[in-house]
Amino acid sequence: MSQTFIKIACIALLFSFSSVSFAHNEDPKDPKKVSVIVDELKPGFATLSWVDTEITSIRINSNNGQVIPSIPVMDATSLHLNGLINGTYEISFLIGDKVIATENLTVNK
């Protein structure tokens, strides 16, 4: 009878650990959930991607004078950029007016 009790106690303990691990949800606005991927074969081309479908726009600031207006991206999870000239770009991912993540991109053709 004590072996049965020990087995049941071990099974109950395993289930309690698994339920605790499933209770933890990652923050969907975690900056690590955005990425900027440069196409090494095509200088000036890059792909922005993100997992948070609440992102409404992407703002790109450059240090080289290239003007890129805010880009609305409702319901999208990626954006392809091309024709970027040499320089450094600060890419901000926004929900409304709030910046939730920022990544840097350097283009050097």
C-alpha cells in the first residue's frame, strides 16, 4: 500500500509541475520577438518581422538623410525593404503611438 501511495504522490507532483510551467505566458511585446534580417546577397534589401499582430506601424529613422515615412502594417507580421542606401537605420515597432521595440540596421554596400 505504501508503494501505491508513493506512485500516486509522484504522479500528482509531476502534474503540479507541468501545470505551473504552462501557466507562464511570454510577453507578446518582448523586444526579442522582432527581427531585422539583412539580405547579404542583395545589399540594401532587408526583411522586418514580428510576432505581435497588434503592431500598427513601423517607423524608420536614418542617419543618412533618406526619408522614410511611418509605414502602416495592420494585421501584417513582416515587411520587406529594398533600395536602402548606405547608412544606419533605427527601426521602431509601434502600437499606436507607443514604441514597443527598436532594432538597428546598418547598410554598407
